[in-house]
Amino acid sequence: MGGTALRDSTVLVTGGGSGIGRLMALGAAGRGARVVIWDLDRAAGEGVRDRIRSLGGTAHAFEVDVADREQVREAAAATLAAVDRIDVLVGNAGVVTGKRLLEATEEQIARTFEVNVLALYWVARAFLPGMIARRRGTVVTIASAAGLIGVARQTDYSASKHAAVGFDESLRAELRADRTGVRTLVVCPYYIDTGMFAGVRTRFPLLLPILQPKRVAVRILDAIESGRSRLLLPPFVRLLPVTRLLPVRAFDALADLLGVNRSMSRFTGRR
Ligand SMILES: NC(=O)c1ccc[n+]([C@@H]2O[C@H](COP(=O)([O-])OP(=O)(O)OC[C@H]3O[C@@H](n4cnc5c(N)ncnc54)[C@H](O)[C@@H]3O)[C@@H](O)[C@H]2O)c1
């Protein structure tokens, strides 16, 4: 089964106002897609919309908190009134605290799961019925390499991304078993230079480089069009699942050697 061609498709990007979401929105429009941007930050979303329109494309922007079920329902209705269907749904909105378990507030921990995990459910449930009825489309989950390995100072973030990986895999199984014709794609990148993880460091930049946002966006759009189910970046991240076969002490030693657990020590995030 092939992927979803972007030309003449309608693509919704949550968190499309900045970072890789913004670049995926602009890139999809460049490939001939109509684009819908949902973002908490109204000005950011509208800025991307206006840029696409100024380049001759079709775009709409809605101010939505994807963690708020009521707002998702209302925005989904407004979106379908504006564009009549969504072919590619990119669950990209995400947040990070970068705090140790005992330093984060309960509200911050809950918010991480509401945005990075539960929102995937609310948004997919709004648009999947249409995709299944048309037997066409791709549900993209932007997870993280932190969805494949736990990382110090990411007890909330890494666990939320593990959940995102599980969400994608289970949904893929359901859609396949029901022969719906709808695909899923999960994306697990190492750190990307968008500002979300400002301050992070990598110990072996050749093996685990900090990724360039433009390149990541292009790779995701290519994966949607080619029908890939999983995109792990950079290539070294593909070895992570194999390291699970190691005894725990060896696994922990390898993670420490790679500098994974010190990567967050100078994390500032967006201020
Ligand atoms: N930057 C990285 O190093 C990295 C690495 C792996 C995975 N990711 C994931 O990629 C995705 C995008 O990250 P980015 O680096 O482009 O981040 P970013 O901070 O640049 O962009 C995130 C966007 O999501 C929006 N957003 C946040 N909460 C929202 C909510 N509740 N409702 C609607 N919009 C909301 C923000 O306003 C922002 O525009 C995230 O899911 C992130 O976890 C990022």
C-alpha cells in the first residue's frame, strides 16, 4: 500500500506555528497540499498561514489547545467547514519541562501527558472517521527518540513519548486489521535545533548529531508520501530497539557512555 501524495491533499499540522510543525506546514504547501495549522499561539499559526497564502497556497489557521477536548471538537468542526476533509493528520504539538521528577510540579507533569499523549487521541478521533470512510489518509505521530529510551530529566517527556509510540503502533494494528486503507507513521527524532530543547548537548555529534529542522521536515514529508510506517533519525537511533536485548547494567552503561543521560544537564528550553 502506497503513501499519501501531498499534492491536492489536505494536511492538518498541530503545533504548526513554529519549529518542525511550521516547516512541515510550509513544505506540504510547497508540494501542493492545502494546509490547516492548529496552534496554541494564534499569532504564530496565522503567521504561517499568511506566509503560505503569500506564496499562492491555500492555508487556514485556528487557535486551539489540543489538550482541551471541547476546543478540539469545536476546531475540528470549523476545520471541516473550511476544507471539508483532512487526508494527513500530523500530531506534532508537544511540550517539555526538562525537570527531574521531584522538581517538576504536578501541573507540569499532567500537562506533558495531556499535550503529548491525550491530545493525539482527541485529534485523531475527530478526523479518522472521515479518512476511514474515504479509505485514504495518514495519521502521523511525532514522537521522539525519547520514546525508545528513557532519559534523565525526562521522566514525564520520555514516558509521554513512549506512550505516543504505543499509540501509533496500536492504531496501526487496528487500521490494518480492519483493512481501512488508512496508514500511520511514527517519527522518532533525536534532538532537533528548534529551540524547544535549547541547551541540550550531544557527546558524539557524528553518531548522534543535533538535527537540522528543515531536513527533518523534508524527511517526514517524504515518509508520508512514500508510505513508510516508521522514521527514526539519525540512523544511529535505529539501533536503540536492539540495545533492549542487553542486560540492564550493560544497557545503562551504554546509554551513559553515549552521553544520553547528561544531554539535558544544561537544558534551558525556550525561555
Ligand atoms: N526539538 C526537539 O529536539 C525534538 C526532538 C524529538 C521530538 N520532538 C517533537 O517534535 C514536536 C515539535 O517540536 P518542535 O521542536 O518543533 O517544538 P516547538 O516548541 O518549536 O513547536 C511546538 C509548537 O506546538 C505548539 N503547542 C504546544 N502546546 C500546544 C497545545 N496544547 N495546543 C496546540 N499547540 C501547542 C507551540 O505553540 C509551538 O508552536 C514535538 O512533539 C516534540 O516533542 C522535538
